[in-house]
Amino acid sequence: MSVENEIEKRLTDGLELVEYRLENESHMHSGDRTDTHFKLVAVSSAFEGKRLVQRHQLIYGLLSDLMQNPIHALAMHLHTPAEWEAQQGFVPASPNCMGGSKADK
């Protein structure tokens, strides 16, 4: 199973998601990395009453064994349904990578 499929399976099994998006951003990073850098957008009522760090901890708990290998980076945009509606589904663009060999160019 691909990393993307495994992430989706774990999150959809573990949370009732109103909105789910997962972007593989590995191509934006240096080296021959594939399936290592992701941007996650998740909207769930499970985030109600939780601070941002608690929301992140919930996701880390579902993906814990994937977080060191193969996942190197996971940008998370986690919202309640009301927050998602208030920001009209806006998700900021990810910055360009400046690490590794790209910083030397």
C-alpha cells in the first residue's frame, strides 16, 4: 500500500472527516525523495474543543509509526467544520523548500 493510501486509510478509519485532502509535496524538496513530504487538510468535529497542539497530537497518534520513516514532513491544516466554513476552505500554499542541496544553489 502506498504511503498516501495508508495515511488516508488511518485517518478515515480514525476520524469522521467532513473534508480530507492530502497532497504529496515530495517533488518540492531536494534529493530523490518520494512519498516523504505531505500537506494534510482535515476537517472534523473531532477537533471541537481541542487546541491546535491537541489536534496535531491526535493525527500523530494515528500515524505514529509512519512519522519517522517514511514520512519526513507533514504540514497539517486541521479545522472544525465551523472554522472551515468561516475561512471558506482556504488553505495556504506551502513555501518552497530551502533545505538540503537546494539551499546551496
